[in-house]
Amino acid sequence: MTSTERMPTVFLSHGGPTLLEDAEWTRQLADWGERLPRPKAVLMVSAHWEQAPLAIGATDVRPLIYDFWGFPDEYYRLKYPAPGAPELAERVRKLLRGPGMPVHDLPDRGLDHGAFIPLLELYPRADVPVLQISMPTLDPQALLEIGRKLAPLRDEGYLIVSSGSFTHNLRALNPNGVAPRPLAEFDAWGRAALESGDVDAILDFRRKAPAAKFAHPREEHFVPLAVTLGTALDEIAKPQQVIEGTWMGLSKRSIQFG
């Protein structure tokens, strides 16, 4: 039964397809999915879809996008046949479309791995409708505003998930799992900023955070967090640090409001 109460809103760190072989991380995601109230549908914003103007992906049957390279063949056979969410798509159009904010439809655009890899663990039955939209900008303030406009969806039974990575420097991957010191410093700074509700610092992370350029050589995996913050401005001092720790040296930090 879907929830009639206000839905949480989520930022999660996703990994590559080999996340599915990590017993701890898959258990953490599965446990999280079991605790979440069942949504009418999931609205997904992934670091792996940058497109302007903002675009709405497929609302019915669509192929997955295997946007990763050099992995075993089994990962390219993964399936996630979740239903589409045309009613949610219409609500997104109404909430976002306006002067200076065109919204386009891309009916053939499927779910990328930033969406379907964590969803395979959160909702393994693929029985929750899913809609993905693009990130039309990497400007944190603009993404915060998009989140603010989308916030009413939480009161309508929709779960908003922003999928990125709290730290994301693939050249710093460590098979032993220990985070290099600069990544650990950035992660600790981010946790403190979230727990103090310092939205301005998070939006200005390039100047405020230690080792920001090392933690994020390019910002596309961190800025989806701004969308989540925009959907939770009235709860900003109450983040739940749902998943912590590291994978290959990168932070798994994932948070929930509500």
C-alpha cells in the first residue's frame, strides 16, 4: 500500500555496477528500501544525465542505458522493468515549466546506471513506477531552486531521489577501501555542514570545502545533493545520515530528510 503521508526525500551515493557484488552496500540499500514508506512513484535525478533544457525521460517501457565501460558481460544484461510514471511526468511539467524554464520530453530515454543500479537494491521487485529527469545545469543554486519547485510532490506520495556520490575521484580509487586523506576531509566537512544545516556552505562547496577539487574534479556527482536540499528546506536541520563509510575509498554517504 502506498503511503498517504509526506514522503521522505533522498540523496544517495551510487557506485558502478560492481556495487551489486558488495554484500555490505547492497544490504544497506536493501534495508533502507524496506524502511522507506512505499511511494506512488520515484522521481530520479542522476549525475549521469546532464541535459539542458530540463528533459523528462520515458514514461513507459524503455531500455536501460548501460553507461559504463569495460565490465563483464553480465552487467550489460541487467534488467529493471519498472513501470513508467506518466502522471508524475505531468506533475513535473506543471511544477517546473515556466518563463525561462522550458521542459522537454525524451520518450526514448531510459534509466542510466545512476538510477537503475541503486533501484535494483532499493526496490528489487521493480514494482514501483520510476521517472527520470535530467540535470539542466551544474549550478547548485539553480538545482536548489528546481528542488524547491518539486517539493510539493512529497505531499502527493512521490519519493524524490537524487543520485550522485559524496566524493567522486576515480583516480583516487583504493581497492583496500580506505579513503585518501583529502577525500576523508571533504567527507567529514560535508557531514558537519549537513548536520549544522549550512546550506550556503554546501552550495558554495568549491570555495568552502577542504580538498573540493580533489574530491570532485568535476562537480556533477555532488550537485544532485542541491536538488534534495531544495526539496527539504523546511527540514534542513534534520538530516538522517542513512549510509556512511567508504567503497574503494569513495564516500558512500547517503542522507534522508523526513
